[in-house]
Amino acid sequence: MSPEQQHQLLTVDDDDTVRESIKLFMEESGYAVLDAPDGETAFSYISQHGVDCVLLDLRMPDMDGLTILQKLRNEWPSVPVIIVSGQGDMEDAVYSMRLGAWDY
């Protein structure tokens, strides 16, 4: 796939190591990847660049992933959001799906 045809992903996670790991893996899989350490940066990237999908952590300081998910659904309802979290539980998974996440 040529660079102009690559799908643009955004990964949102406050942990630099996790965010970089996801970014490297997805780039090796052929995706163009933006990464954001927080919700405000994520919203700025989406407004400026648009994205095809968001990979979102739930546990972050200042603005948690559920709050980010709600705003994404309100502002950009057609952008798929996939929750990528190592600390969530079944309640988080169910609530995320009810808020409009495509997968957990």
C-alpha cells in the first residue's frame, strides 16, 4: 500500500513505552500512526489530520479513556474506536461498548 493509501491510526495512551510499542507494531503492519499522550492532544490531531481509527487506553490521568470515548462519539461518530487496555474489567468493557467502542 502506498503512503497516500495508508490508513491513518491514532493511538492514545499516557504510557510512552506502550504508545511507542503500539505505534511501531502498527507501522510495521502498514499503517500510518499518530500518537497522543492525552485526550486534548488526540482531539487536536483528529481535528487537524482526521484519522481512520483510534486505539484508546482507559486509564489515564486528567481525562480517562471513557471520557475521551464519549467526546469522540459526539464529535466524530463515524471514527471507529478500539479500547486497548491492560487494566480494565468486564464492567469497563461493557460500558465502553455501550458508549460506542467498536471493540475492547
